Amino acid sequence: MAEATTGEPMSIDYSERIPNNVDLAQDPALQRALEHWQPNYIDWWREMGPVASSNYEVYLRTAVGVDAHGWAHFDFVRMPEYRWGIFLSPRVEGRTVNFGAHKGEPAWQDVPGEHRANLRRIIVTQGDTEPASVEQQRHLGAVAPSLYDLRNLFQVNVEEGRHLWAMVYLLHKYFGRDGREEAGALLERRSGDRNNPRILGAFNEATPDWLAYFMFTYFTDRDGKFQLNALAESGFDPLARTTRFMLMEEAHHMFVGEAGVARVIQRTCEVMNQLKSDDPVQLRAAGVIDLPTIQRYLNFHCSVTIDLFGADESSNAATFFNAGLKGRFEESKRDDDHLLRDRVYSVLAVHDGALGEREVPMLNALNEVLRDDFVRDSIGGVGRWNKVIERAGLPQRLHTPHKAFNRRIGSLASVRVDPDGRILGETEWSERQYEWLPSAGDRAFVAALMGRIAAPGQYANWIATLNTCDSTECR
Ligand SMILES: [Fe+2]
Ligand SMILES: [Fe+2]
């Protein structure tokens, strides 16, 4: 694919009320619509954004351009004054639709009429996750384990806010009145609200403590990476360009998760070696999080995130692909016909009470294809966490749970499965589920460790400092 770009502006105009690189001033109606949405967004941020943070100056990264060098600029800023805006990656000259029935046609600069409803649904679903995660994490600043971690949290929060802006721009610019209504509704749903919840399950779960937060950014922001990569392949060029820019920020979110969990593990291992014990009771008494509890958090966050990819067989997934709206992870790098009409894919299925594989048309299994790519990617970090334990000279290891464990979506939701993939009866599941998932007691213990450490260079006892963490992710 040609990497040549058009002559569109690369730098971001911060003299505008809404910083942007999309020539917003040339489209007064759109500018007015977004300037009307902007105060509602700020109201939402003040109501649902990080708690007690509005007078707190944080050292934050702000995008000042979308090229490789200009996109990250650091400065102190009060969060409500953060310059959220609209940034698209540069347009690639001659870009074509790379998959599905429209393969080879020029990429669309406007919404094709027949795909309008599906595209809007894709954009709204992605957009809804962004404010949801800010809502889920809003209490964590009050109990940050260090200033360094606090800064990372707020960095992630403001970028999720900007990701909402990215989707709202598309809704306003390309979807007329129903787009504006959807943009309004994105500020009205609330994570975990019984009456008006966020769209997807994992985004209605609580993120009550920092271990949950690190697991969330490791697993659930990685779902973001895979969804955004699939959308970055879209034949609808503005969606592809905006998601490509979002992906640069997503990498940092996953880093926060991976390095955070690595530091929790490192600290636990230090105390295990000091006490010469792996007894959770003794370790908890010493104020660190025992490895079995870390494993249960891992199982929980991995399994609820796996559900985000949707049903294992989905005619919507086939439609989105055929229509050129949503590709596979790294679609353009794959070496096949990108039509997939005669291809099959094997999915896990329940048959006579046992798990087995079943071949289905690949087009209908594209959620599963993306989920399997995600699972492969997730395993890597778990391996790096195990290296931290290994370097501490300890024999314990963490494991990624079986894909069928704790599922609520798709055909696997009909069975109880342990983390090794063994099918269980309802009785065994209810007796043993808290061997595998965090219990109320686990969560209460972790919650009791939380407390704000705001002095530079100080760290909570349950997490390794940056200097002592020997995970490659910490460097
Ligand atoms: Fe995001
Ligand atoms: Fe993210």
C-alpha cells in the first residue's frame, strides 16, 4: 500500500476551541454541532471523570501532531483543561477497500448509503467503551500506589476521553441527526447503571482496585487494540484513519497494565522469599497480594474480556466483513483472497455435554478469529509475568484460563468449565467457583491495601518500585 499522503495539515491547530487537524473551521455547521456537544462532554467529565482531580496538576501527554514525532507533547495541565480534540492519521493516497465484496474499489470518503446503519452501530459500540472505562476507573486516583501510577491513570483517562471525541466526530460529521442523537446518548449511559448501562458487559463491571485496573488495562485495553486494528482496515476511510491514530495511544494503556501487574508480582515474590513461604495468610499479613489471588483476578479479567468479542458464530460479523466495514486483525498483511467465501474455521462447541471443535463458515466465525488472535497476544504477557516469578527463583506460575472458562456470551455460555477446560456440573461450579474467581473476601482484602501515596518516589507496600522491578516491561 502506498504510504504517500495528501497535503492535508499534519499539525494540530490549538488556537481553535476544538483542537483538530480536520479543517473544522471550513465546516461551520459541523463546528457548531461539536461546540454544542463540547460543554456536555465537560459536564460529563466533571460528573463522571476522575474523582477530586479537577485542581490537580498532572504531567500529561497531549497530541500536537499526528506524524511519528509530533504526536506526544508533555506538559503540566489540570485535567478539565486538557485539550481534547479531533485527530486523524494522514490520508493514504489511492487507498482501496482491502476485503469483502467491495475489494479493490477506492476506499469510501463518505458513508455508503446501504451500510449506514451497520457503520453507525460499529462506531457507537466502539465509542461507548471509551467513556465507560473512565467511569469504571474514576475512584482509583484517590488510592493510587504512587505518583507515577497516578499519572499513568490520568493519562489513560484523558486519552479514553479523546477516543470518545474521535467517535463523536464521525457520528456528527457523517450521520446527520441520528448521529447527533447517538453522540448525546454516549454521554448519558453510565457504566454499571441498571437503567441505562453501557452497551458491552465488561464495561459495566466495577474496577474497584488497582490490581483490577492493571488487569483491565492489560486485557480489556487489548480488546481495544484488536477491535481498533479491525476497524483500521475499514473501507470507510475516516474510520480507518481515526482508529489508526487511537492505536498509538492504546499501546501505552496495555503497557500500564502489563508493567503494573509485573510490579505487583515482583513485590509478592520479594516477600515470599523473605518469609520463605507461599502461604496466602502469611503473605496477606505482610501486606502483599498472594499469587493465587492474582491468578483469580487474571481469570476474571481475561474471561470477561474474551466475551467482548461477541458470539462465536455471528451473521453480523459476516455482514460487516462482506460489506468492507470491519476487517480482521492485520487484514492487509494476510496472504489469502480476503473474501473468505469458501473458507471454514474451527470453533469450540458443546456437544453431548463435552467440548469439541466444529467447523463453520469462516465468514460467520470472524468474531472467533479475532478472539483467537487476542488470546494468542494475551498469552505473551502472562509468560513475561512468569519470568518475574522465575527470576525470583520461585516455582509457581500463572496461567491463562481456558477460552471456555466463565463465558456469558456465545455457545460456551451454556456450560460450566474450569480454567483447565474441564466441564463441570452446576453443583461443582457453585462449590468451587471462588477457587478460580475473586471472592468478596479477595476483593475486600485487596481494597484494604489501597491508599493514596502522593509523595514523589514513594510506593505502596504491595507493589514494586520502578527501580527494583526487573521485568522488561518496567524499563
Ligand atoms: Fe480507548
Ligand atoms: Fe485504552
